[in-house]
Amino acid sequence: MSLIKRDTPRVIKFTPNINPYAYGSVMAEFGNTKVHITASVQESVPPFLKGKGQGWLTAEYSMLPSSTHTRSERERKGPSGRTQEIQRLIGRSLRSIVDMTKLGERTIMLDCDVIVADGGTRTTSISGSYVALEMAIRRLMKEGLLKENPIKEGLCAISIGINSKDEVIADLNYEEDSTCGTDMNIVMTSSGKFVEVQGTAEKEPFSMAHLNALLECAQTALKVVIKEQRLVLDSLK
């Protein structure tokens, strides 16, 4: 059985209300990774939902040019394949915990901009987006635009991997992520249900014992994430 080296995430910090114009905003930090997240509200829905009495939620993700070790070009011609994949992951993860019929015919857009990338940018974006979404929903309810809270439960995410020493590590930084033979991104609800499990063996295939160890380690780490999310949201009441 694999040794769990670290089943708690790096230092987590959610700084709310960083943008005065967004319905919800937060700087999500996992270790050195920092993602600026805003939730905007549009009183309309995509054409395929018009007249159906339900809302929509979607996300966009980008990395600032100097967020990594070497400057990356801005995606002026449209999002890359990697960016599109991450945007879809964030969007569908959040939609899994929202009752769209209670949202009304409006769209909530989550914008995730990576300021510093030190591993786990997509999972940090998901965990932070949930906080921004909660803030946006609270404001909509306060303004009388929503009668019921459409959020069914909380949502969080974490990266996790197995290194060459057969050790399971939660919340990978860049160096750990680049050297792990197996790595995963786990998205989970606050009640412990899995929304998404993305796992890849970069080198040697992993066993069922390794898979179970990864999931168990992720569940333990995500309890810490949920606690930090609740602390910041409770402080805003």
C-alpha cells in the first residue's frame, strides 16, 4: 500500500471582494498559486435556452503572460485546446451543484485569471469559483432577483499525485506535478460525492491500490478546502 506523504493541502487563502464591480469576487490561493476570480451576471441566456425558464452558468480561464516561469503569449486568436478543456471542466463542475430552474433566465459567468501558476491552477479555479458563485447568488437574493438559492451544495477540487518513491501527495506544486508518474484532478461536492476524476499515468500504469489511495488522500485534503471555503463565506454573513 502506498505511503501517504501529505494528505493536507498547501496553505489556502480566499480573499473576498477584490473586485468592486463583480457580483462575487475572490483571490484564491493554494500555496504560491494565485487565481483572480469574478462572477458576473447577465440577464439573458444562450439562444438554445431562451424561453425555457432556466438559467446557465459558464466559465472562462486564462493565464497571465508572466504567471509561469517563462512568459506565455496571450491567446488573442482564441483559447488553446488546453484552455478550452479547463474552461469546460470549471463550467460543468459548477453546473453540477446548481439547479438551473431556480436561477431564472440569466447567465452567471465565472472568469478565472491565473496570476501565479505553481501547480493546481484548474483545481484552485474551481474551489475559488464556488466561493465567488456563492457570493453572487447571495447578492441576487438580497436584491430580490432570486426567491430561492439554486446552489444545492458546496464544491471543491484538488490535484493529487504519486511520485517515484511511491508516495501519494495532495495539492501538488509545479515541481511535484512535473515529477509525478501519476497525477489526478479530483472535483468533489461538500457531501463527499465525486463530480470529476481526471487521472493519468505519465509513466508506469497505476494499480487499484494506488487509485484507492489517491481518492482517499484527495477526500482528506478536500475536507480542509471545504473548511476554508465555509470560513470565508461565513465571515461575509
